[in-house]
Amino acid sequence: MSEDLTIGKIQVSPRAIASIASEAVLSCYGVVGMSTATLRDGIAEILQVGAYYRGVEVRSVEGHIAIDLYVVVEYGTRISEVAQNIMQSVKFSVEKALGMPVAEVNVHIQGLRISDND
């Protein structure tokens, strides 16, 4: 005799997913910070600590997750490699945390910055 052990459902807010994704992004080599989707005066504004989730858009597409990331990278790094690393890291982190497939991770490079090496 089999029993249905489902006693409810779990919902994870897009903001919680965005927090997981932004942590993964910021751990990637070549990333200076996160930016908003909209550019003010054509300039990418790096978000402050605690607001990184604003640089992430999360959508649910037919039971899968689609994530758009708005990133500022280090000037002089190979952008394609940094973006691929971000995609893989975010996909892995979100799928590991949620146990739900990530259909796509889109990286939008909002700007290039020379980091301060003091």
C-alpha cells in the first residue's frame, strides 16, 4: 500500500532565487558587481551590498526557471569566458539549492570597470 506523503507545497520567491543567483555571480572571477537592467544616462551603476538581487530577473517558464543577470565586469578580462563562468555557476547554485531545473541563464554585460587595486 503506497501513501502520498505530500503534505503541502514549497514556494520560493523570485527574490530568494535572485539572492542565490547574485551570490553565485559575485563569486565569479572578473565580476566587479551587479547593475540594474536599466542604464541611467548610459552608465551602469554598481549596486550596493544588500541590493544585488535588483541586478537579477527571475521568471518561471513551464516549470523551469529562467534568469537574467545584469553584470559589470573587470576591464581587460575575456568577457565571453567570464559570462560562460557566470552561467555555469548560477545554473549549478540555483539547481542545487532548489532541486528545480534552470532552463536558461542570460548574462547582460552592463559595463566594464577598472577595479581599484589599493
